[in-house]
Amino acid sequence: PTTNLYNLDVQLTKAYTAKVDVKIPEKHVLLPNGTFNTSIHAPDINHTLELDVENRKLTSSLELGQYTAVYQVPTYDVEFLRSLDNQFPVAKDSRFLQLPAQLPSRISQLAHEITDGQYSKYDKVKAIERYFRRTEFTYQKWSIPYPEDEQDFVDQFLFETKIGYCDHFSTSMVVLLRS
């Protein structure tokens, strides 16, 4: 089956193909990140794929050890994205906008400092993205300091350790963006 998980009208580039050899076969199908109009082809023609739209998960009726994904990568015009500022789609589900009730105020203050002087939502997002490229942040998978009891995970990463892996960076970026 083919699916566009995000239901956005985008100008698409050419189709790409990825052959996936799974070491431990599972019913969960991995889709290339950020792609549209993905189709999955597996050697066994008698299986079905099911899309869980709410959780954005694609599962197979069989465990797949090998499959091919054909997909298209979207391209976006930066000036067009900047022009969408107030028309940008708002999340239809409030789960995607939540912040912890006891979020330290300095996180919100940092978000405003980082985006100060940026007028479009696009430029604010890019400013926060660039913030994590600063030399004081270190991507590291081992010997990661963890927050103390009752200490906020994002606050500890942003203001104290600045050392972490993908969960630290992605969670902190999401909290800054929502702030």
C-alpha cells in the first residue's frame, strides 16, 4: 500500500528505493523518516499491511525479514515556508503541544532569547535548531549525567550538563519549540 502520513501538499522529488534486510524479523515496518507516498513491497505477496494513523505505525500481518520501500522525499521552498507564518498547520491533537506543569521558567526564557529577532515561525525553529550546534553541547552515548530526583530532565540538560544523546537533544528541542 501507499500512504502519505502527514496529508500535506508538497512538491515531491524523484522516487527513491531502499532495500531493508531485517536481522530480527518483526511485524513493525520501518519507513524512511520524513518521506511521503511510501509503498512497501515484500517477497511474500500474500500478506497485508495495516496503517495505524493515530500512532503513525505500519504493521504487517507477517514478520518481515526483508522488504523494499519506495518513497519520495519532499522539497520545500524556504521563502514559501516563511510566508506561511500564521497559516502554518496547528496540531490537531493537543498531545503534541503539551508541556510539563512544573516546567522551570528559565526554559521558556531561553526559548525567547534564542528566537529574539526572528519573526517567522520557520526562522524561530531554525534558530533553536542552530542553538544545539553550539560547541558547548556534546553528543555522547555513555557516562551521561542524569537529573537528580525532582529535577527536570530538559532543564538539567540545557543549563547544567549539555551532554547527551538523541533523546536529550530531541526532547529539549521539542520543549523549547513548544515554549
